[in-house]
Amino acid sequence: MRRLLALSLALAPATAAAAEPLPWAIGFQRGASTTMEGITSLSTLLNGIIVVIVVLVTVLVLYVAWRFRASRNPVPAAWTHNTTLEIAWTAIPALILLAMAFPSFHLLYFMDRAKDADMTIKVTGHQWYWSYAYPDHGIGFDAMMVDESSLQPGQLRLLTTDNELVLPVDVPIRIQLTGDDVIHSWAVPALGIKTDCTPGRLNETWVRITVPGTYYGQCSELCGVNHAFMPIMVRAVPKGEFETWVEEARTKFALASR
């Protein structure tokens, strides 16, 4: 019964609360950024094309099995080639691939990097926690998983961190990522981000969060024995609230004191 209830909730229309993994969830978490909205739209387009192809091929196979069965055609047909048909089944898949490629490449270039970012965040992966720096604001801190025994009511097991990455809504944010020891991967599904943190390299992505809320992710690159215990917790707030947080954080998390 509990599984049926969880499945029905997963199939229900997504809400802003779906910012963390849900039991028996099907499909993406609801997009909370322009990037994730693009990923969801592309996925819908590609799945629609795939469904049409599967249905068409299934119908053709069933028709051929019925129309050319042995009882109806005791003597097999002698013809072997049809130039028009061969051109068609070469050209049509090529056109379908082009229809899939153009929006895919457009989204890849869109996701690549922010052209006019208003602020920069630097993410560093460690074994096994995250460090965040706000170079534009002189703030930096570590974020470690809250142990299950220390969780407060409403906090999520294996997903809650002692310090949140606080970001403003409706602001293009450049995110630079690197690793301190081994390769990690900073992934927040609701924001459409999954970028490797590689030692000795500085990777870059960006995000523009559209909906305030708290969004969760995890390291998505096997990085050692505690790989499963380095969650990501992002709190998106309106600009005014973010500026207030920055003033408080400058005292608590000043980079000069690190």
C-alpha cells in the first residue's frame, strides 16, 4: 500500500517541493532553472520522436507478419530491390537525426558558459565534502553532511549539509569547479547541473535559478569510500534576502580568516 501511495505521488503533477529525490519517482525533478527547463523540453521532444518511431515500426512489423505470412504467400516474392524505398528509408532517418541534433547542440551551447554573469561561485570537491567561495563577496566556507544522529525535524537524511550554498534567484551565476584530490562531480538535478571537479583543472558552468527554494544534489563521480556522504544543498532566495545573507556571512565566513 505504501508503495502504491508513493507511486501515485510520483505520477502526480510536480510541485516546487520536488527538489529532492522522491520514492518511486518517474522522470525528472521539476526544473528550477532555465537550463533544466531546456533539458526537460528537449527530453520531451526526443521521447515523442522515439514513441512515434516505435509505434510506426511495431505497426509495420505486425502488418508484414500478417500480410506476408506463409499461408497467404506459399510462393515467396522474387523481387529484391526498390530504389525509391531504399532512398526513403535512408533519407527519413537522416532528417529525424537532424531534427534531434539541432535542438541538442543549441542546448549544449546554451549550457556551456554564462556570457554576462552577475556573480561567480567557486566549487571545490574534497574527500569528502565541498568548499564554496564567493570571490565577488569575500566569502568562503566548507559544507559537510549532517550526521543522521544530528538531524533536526524536516531535514533530509544524507542530503542535509551544515552550511548551505545560498544563491540569488533570477541572476545569471558563473560556477567554476575544481577538485582538491580526486575527480568529483557537482550535480544538482533540479538545476540541471552536473559538472566534473577535476584536480588541476577549472571547469565552468552557469545557472539562473527561477524558483526560490532548497535544492539538493550529490557527488556523482565515484571518489572513494565516503563518496555517498558528500551531499549538495542549495538555497535559492530573492535578491534582497541574498544581500542580507551576504552581510551576515561576511562576518561568519570571511575568506581572510580561512
